[in-house]
Amino acid sequence: MKNWKVVTLVMATAGIAQSAQAGQFQRAQARGVPDRYLVVLEAAPSGKAEGEPGEVRVAQAAEQLARSVGATRLAVYGQVGQFLVEATEAQAQRLARDPRVRLVEQDALIELSAIPSCYANVSTFPQANSYDPTSPQVLQCWDPQLSCADNWGLDRIGQRTGSQSAHTLDSRYHFTATGQGTHIYVLDTGIIRTHTEFALPGGGHRVGTGFNLVPGEASWNTDDDVGHGTHVASIAAGRRFGVAKAATLHPVRVFKNGNAQLSTVVSGVNWITGNVQRPAVVNMSFNYNKGLIDASALDSAVAYMVTHHGIAVVNAAGNWNQDITSFSPTAVSSVIVAGGLDWVNNQRWGAHPTTGCHANGCGSNWGPGVDVFAPATDVLAALGSGENTLACTLTGTSMAAPHVSGVVAQYLQANPLATPAKIEAAIMLGSSPDYGNTSEMKQAA
Ligand SMILES: [Ca+2]
Ligand SMILES: [Ca+2]
């Protein structure tokens, strides 16, 4: 047994932001990055109208606006109509008053809380157990210290009903698509591409082009330093633990040691938008509590990626056992929001009074904005932290989201031109309505 530091989607941070100017200016109240502000333009870039990429127009506007107040332009996120400046607060407030600007938000450090509770076991996995599989796939126990029930997530999503406690799962994962030809972008801590979970028979792996946005680091280094992104990726598309077993994964690394600046996360959204290989879905297994950090700039960037660029996004509902309306980008309605199921009770994780708290939270967020529920507790998947044959169970809506992303990839395989709205409708249609015995449960995957 060995303890591993694994980040969860729970943000243990720091505050923001009272609007001084009618929602135009957001000041971080704690953990703010001094003299650095995200600027969201009123008019988002409009693609290649008039033969000019929107990105160029954003860059020009950024230069003009920054110069007009004596600020320094640091970075341009042209695909999502934003830029980053170094400026005094007075300069930032002047920027916010410009009619071309919708929002100026102070950059802030966001910290994922780490949990040490993941038990990782070095085990000898069977070779190529589930590559190019047939459905239904018999779920197996790969580690003598884990029970086969630890694979309950895959078991659960392939059937309409079932609960572990009632022994109605069938120990099989039924599926009709593998996500072949689709792309899953994992905006997270990176992916350990050498993990056997992503290996192809005959050599190579299914981890495609990615990018490291962590400031000061090499852009090519998308290795996962804490394990969260690898775990998430293997749930979505791992060959043994994954839903869409032939999809291509793309690591977009924005968290380092579980930390990121808000601007770095926005830069990751911008990178995906500008470099996406379609058909694609973006998995975001994190969110921000707006009571702590407003992240309106992230809301804007994600909404733009979905509605303007037509890229579907799946976001974890969050682990606070609260209404999701005060979370980002969870509250963006065009995002597919994945709440978490608890395998003991087959209910919303946190809904059952005896479920109790896990190391990374006390229950899935809830509310009308949650689109679908998926397995979240004790989900077995790969752990990547420099080694390549490890697995562990983790709990959190971070684990629910990639179940849904994998299902989206399966859908995109047959419907590669589907819009995000059509994808969301298909997910809702394919899930079990009003499943479970709690009124909080709207859907179950
Ligand atoms: Ca099953
Ligand atoms: Ca939605």
C-alpha cells in the first residue's frame, strides 16, 4: 500500500471579488495575482469574417486597449475574445469602462485540494485485456487487493438499472461503440502517456497532440505530475478502465502540483479552441466555487467555445454537496454537467444520510443545472505519477465527468457532425430519467 498525492476537483481557495463597477470589474480579495487582469471583450471574435481571423482582431484590440490606459499586454487568448494585461488597479478599472470591454477580472491562483487516500497497488495487469474488445466485456479483477466491484462504473453505465447493494449489476460492461476516430481533450494535470492503460497493441499509444500551458514550462511536456489527469483520462478512454476504448486522448495541462492561475485555465480553453481535432469533446474535471473565486472570465471562454466554436464540454458538478448555480463553469447552461452517483446506494453521492464524506468532499453538487449523473465513488482507474502500471480508486465528480465524456465520444463516433446541443440532448435521451428514489436525482447515466 502506498499513498499518492492526487488532486481532486475541490478548490481549497481563495477569494474574490466584489464588483466595484456594475459587474465590469472583479477584484480578487485573496490569492489574487498582483497587477494582472483578464480582459473580456464585449464583441467576441467572429471567426474568419472579411478574411481576417478573429484572433488577429482580438490581438489588435488588446494592443490598443492596453496602450490606451498605459498597461502592458501579456497574452492574447484570441479564440475566446480575451487577453491578459499587467496593469495597476486604476488602469484596470479604466479598461473596464471602455465600451469595447465587458469584464475585467483580476487573475487569481486556484488551488486544487490534494488527497492522500488513494491506495495504489502495483499489480500485474493482463496484457491487452480489453483492447479492441467485444461487448459485453466481462469485468475482471486485476488486483487481489481490490474487489471486482471496484469496476462498478463501467458495469453501471451500460445498463438502465442496478445497484451494488442490491446485487443487480451484471459484472459486464455493455457497449456498442469504442469512440474510434474521436478526440477527448483532458483539461487537467496532464496525462502519463506511457501508462499501459493507453498502450496500443504492437507499440505506441492513444495519447495524441497536447499542450502544456503552465507558465515557464516547455509546451511539449504534458506529463502528469499528480495523477488526477491520468485517472480521469483512463476513465474516459482507457483500454481497461475506460468507456470509449479507442478514442484519442489529448492532454492539455494547466495545473501544476494541483495549482493554476485562472488565466492559465483560460489559456487552455483558448488552446483547445484553436487546435481542436474533430469530432471532439472536452473534459473539465474541476470547477470553481464562485463564493471563493468568481471566474466569470472562464465562464465566458467556455460558453464561447461551446456555442461559437461548437465544441462540447463536460464539466464535473463539484464536490460541495451544494446547488451548482454558484460554480464555474458549471453554471454555463450549454455545458454538460455531470453529477456523481454513489455506488453503495446508487443515489446521488451525498444524498444518502449514511454515505458520509470522502477525503475529497461530502457529496455531489446538485440542482436543475446538473444534466446527468454518473459513477463517482470508488472508481477504479489508472494512476499516473511517473510509473506506468498503477491503478487506484478515487471518489469525486471528477470521476463522473469522464464517464460522460466517454459516452459523448461513443456518440460522436456515429454522429461526428453533431452540435453540442444535439450531443447534450442525446446524452439526456440515452440516460435513465428520474432514476432512483430521491427527487434530487434527475437522471442517471
Ligand atoms: Ca453492467
Ligand atoms: Ca447543460
